Amino acid sequence: MLFHSMAFAIFLPVVFLVYWLLPHRFRWALLLLSSCYFYMSWNVGYIVLILFTTLVSYTSARMIEGAGTRKKKRICVASTLTVSLGILFFFKYYNFFAFSLTETLQRLAIELHPKTLAVIVPVGISFYTFQTLSYVIDVYRGNVRAEHHFGKYAAFITFFPQLVAGPIERSGNLLPQIQERKRFDYDQASYGILLMVWGFFKKLVVADNLAIHVDAIYENINNYTGLPLVVAALFFSLQIYCDFSGYSDIAIGTAKLFGIDLMTNFRSPYYSASIKEFWSRWHISLSSWFRDYVYIPLGGSRVGKVRYAINTMVTFLASGLWHGAAWTYVYWGGVHGMAQIFERHLTPGGGKVEQNIKHTIFWWGRVLIVFLLVSAAWILFRAENMGTVIYIFQNMWKGIGQFESYWKNGIQQLGFGLVEPYLLGWVIFILAIFDYLSLRRDVILSIRKLPVLLRWCIYVAALLTVVILSPTDSSKEFIYFQF
């Protein structure tokens, strides 16, 4: 059930009305049942998988709480990691590692014919697996207490707004909100609706319109050289940002309808003046997860240069692999890891941005450089294989010595209509202004403080923009559903 589907347009109002009509003691049950229904709309059978993972983590946390020795607690954590990551490996990574092992052995003249699995990766498995693991580890560390009510814990893991693509919530934030008694808050709900509209704008108007050109080029990559390859790389940078942050905005806005505040997942990441800052603004729930449960336990940055480099690379390689079962994702993570290492040791301030340079020409220059570096790395993320990556980098600047020809031929290959470039430019401009203003203020809150007539003109204009400029085929899934 996609957020931008008619099914969700019916599902959400029904759940919303029933939720606020029900007595407090039954609301967790409604959230659990509706979340299970939401998840089963993709594949009925995989509800068993998520409930099993939930049961394993719930039981482990209870056992950790009752364990008398640290050794027993460690056994419980290790068992949970083995089971949960084992399930994730089976569904998402088995074929990848089987093929990789086969190719490696063939180069050594050793024949191997492993069996492959004809299974569909359960939607959201990486997200809810990490959510259960963080809960168990937090209980082990003593950061939170084990939840004794299985139904409420299950509602926390399966909470439908963030179930399939995050944010990856911590139990310390979301679980108490599911349990606490609430009264309907009009301001919170109306803010949530406005945030959802902004999310739909980013997904349907920006991401899906850019996807038309990105997909056309990447699906026939050998037919293009020069400018179209550059445009595809830049368009994909904006597409993946608007697609994923759009999902997060819709998820966070939906949760607010139920009186629940989810963590912020994006903070204008393309206005970062360093790679380090980019990762503090991009997919924050995942970045903070790897920081707290991988990077810091390895020793973090308070170690020697070599150890710091190892810790950073392990973290980013694992992050790349988390995104997908392909070497291109691993290389993408490795590029960002190396970028952070070089940035720490070779740039003034080690990647930290001083307050006094922000919004200056020097700052804008750094922002542009970081955006271009991140966009270049996204080519690894989008490409089907390394052959495609190599082709793009070899051919994207082909003919640029004759710039006029490079430009004219590129525009012709892109096949833009008369109006399309102006519409795309306009919506990207709106996105850029909104994100820039968001660096200093809550833009939605600022709009709500405007005079009634002005703010309602903005609301109506936003809705009409989403309706009119959304592609005819608006059934395209969110990119991060595959992870």
C-alpha cells in the first residue's frame, strides 16, 4: 500500500477516525492491527516473518532483564543478532554472496555451482531488523527497560507510517508515545498534514518527474554520451533525495495525526559544506544507528589515525552493504568512508564548518563541491554494475572541448519538451529555497503564522501543484522500499 495510492487515501482517514474515537486502552491494538494490515497489503505471508523477528527481540530483551550475569546477557544479545541478521542474510544477501563466491573461485579455476534462492526480499526488512536490534542492545546497555506488554512492543516495531522505510526509531522515543494517554491536538495534526503535502510535492512533483529522464538514460546507457550523462547524475541526486525525504516527511506527518512525533530524518543535506556534515543531515536515523552501534563500539574517532580510518571504513562499507546486495553499494559506502578520512586529515578543521563562514561565498563554494562529490558517488548507487559506472565516467565529458556542440547535442538527446525544462527548473527552485530557509527556521511553522488569506493561498497552490504536476503514472514505488 503506497502512500500515494487510493488505498492509502481510504485507509488513513478510517484508522485516524477510529483511533481518536477509541478509548485510550484500545488504541495500541488498533495501531498494531492496522499496521499488520498495511504490511500485508504487499505480501500476506511476510507478516509471519516480521512478527517472528518481533517475538525474538521481545523475548531476548525480557531474558536480558532477568539474567543474573553479564555472560548470560551477552549470550542473549548474540543469539538475537544471529537470528535476526541470519534472516536478513537469507532473504537479502544469500544470492549475492553465492554469486560473488562463485565468481572468485572461477578466477582460481575452481568450479562451484551453488543453489540460488527464488525469494522476494520482504519490504522494509532492513529497517525493522535494525529497529529490533537497537532495542535489544539498548536493553542490554541499560539505556531502556524491557517492555513487558508484547502487543505494545509489536505496535512499536510495526508502526505503519515508518515501517517500510523509516525513520529507524529508537524504543526510547516511540514506545512511550504509543503507551501514553493522548488528546487530539489540532495544531499537531494540521502541521502533520502540511508536512505530508510537502512530502508529496517532493515525491510526486520533483522525484517522479526527474525519474522519467533518469530511468530513460540509465536503461539505455550506451545510447548516450556527454551532457545527458551529467544531467542524469545530477537529476538522480535530486530524485533520490526528494524520493526518500519525501517518504520521511509523509511518514512523520502521518504519525503526527496520531499524536506521535517521529525523529527528523533529513535536514537540508545538500547544503552541507563537508562530507561529515552531509552524513549528519542525510538519513539521520540510519547514520546515528551505525554511529551508536558500530562506529563508537569499534572505538570511534578517539583513537589513532590508522584505527580511525579502519573504524570509518568498516562503518561505511557496512552501511553500503545495508543498502543493497551489490558491490556497487559497497563501493559507494567505501567512497564516502574514504572521503571522510581524507577530509579529516587534509582539510582545515577536519571537516568541521566554522559558524563565521556560513552563508559566505567561501561556504557556498564548499557546498557546491560537496554536492558535486556526493552526486558523483550517487552514480555508483544508481548504476546496475561497475561496467555502467565506468562507461558514465568515461563518456560524460566526451566532446566538452567543443562546448557549443556538447551543449546542443546533449539537449537534443535529452528530448525535453518546450515547457518541461521551465517546470522542472521552477519546482527545483522551490525545493532549493525551502531547504535553504529550513537551515534557520521551521518553514511550515512560519507559513502557519502568516495572515489567513496568504497562508491559504499557499496551501491551495501547493495542493494544485501536486495534483497538476504529478506524472500521469504516479504509482512508482519509493526507492528505499527495495532496502
